[in-house]
Amino acid sequence: MKKKNLLSGLILWSTITPLYSEQMTVKADSASYKKQEGVLYLEGNACLVKGSITLKAPLIKLTGEMNNPKVLVASGGVSVLDKGRGARIKAKRIEAFLKEKKATAEKDVEVEYSQRKIWADSAMYDGEKNIITFTGSCKAIDSTGTFTANSILYFMDEDRIQFKGDVAGWIIFGER
């Protein structure tokens, strides 16, 4: 059995909320840091844990200074669990722009939040406004029904959802 080399360390992050605001534990089968390029690679069973948030992916790349990264790219099948918010995100690739408090998720995007599940081809998160914009083959399901659309705007602070383009749905009537 091949012995795994695990990197465990702490990285201090910039002020993006909630994922990147404090120290984070890093684990992976292997890691490399290229100081001149300002790139940290975590490969194989890569995992970042910060408080109630866990991000897992086969490959994670952080660009910028070690204690102040600007961009995080996770790829190869990414999952993010935020136990504090009760949110779960899955995608083939997630790219987060830490200073701008923005992120994109690509291919087979799935988000669970506030007893609602949304699927799409891609999603863009605006952390300043706390809004997710889903595009391409969108579908949303909750206890009141199911809707499909070309795009979905999810206003997380208001727990409000807006459907746009070729909207179709099924509404469930009755007591819940």
C-alpha cells in the first residue's frame, strides 16, 4: 500500500466572507508551492477546511501570495459543504476571485440551500449582493414544486428565486 504524503498547514486568507476570511486547514496527497509564480497546487484528495466550510477536489490551485491568495481554482469534481448555512455545492470546476468576492461554477452545477435544490450548466456567485445567477438547462425543486428555465436568479438573503426564459413548472397544492 502506497503511503500518502499529507500536507497539513494553515493559510491566512483575505477578507472574503465566509469561505476565505480566516485561517484554513489544507490537506492533500501532494502539494507544491512556486513562490516566484505565487502558485500553490494541492493534488489528490485535496481538502480545504475553514470553520463550518469544507471544499474537496482532486486539484486545487491558489494564485497569489501564500497568505493573501487572489484566485482559487478547484477542478476535477468539486464539492463544497457549508454546515453553518446548510448549503452544499457541486460542480466540475469552481473558480473564486477572492478580493472581488465572486465565484463561478461550471459543468453539472448543483446547489442545495434553504430546502431548495437547483441544477444548471453554470453559475456565477456575487458575494457583495449574495446572489447566484444560474444559466443553461436550469431546474429548481422545493416543497412547493418544480420549475425549469433558461436562467435562474437566486437572491439568497431574501430566499427569493426568479426564473427567466422558457419557464415551465409544476406547482404542488395542499398542506405541507
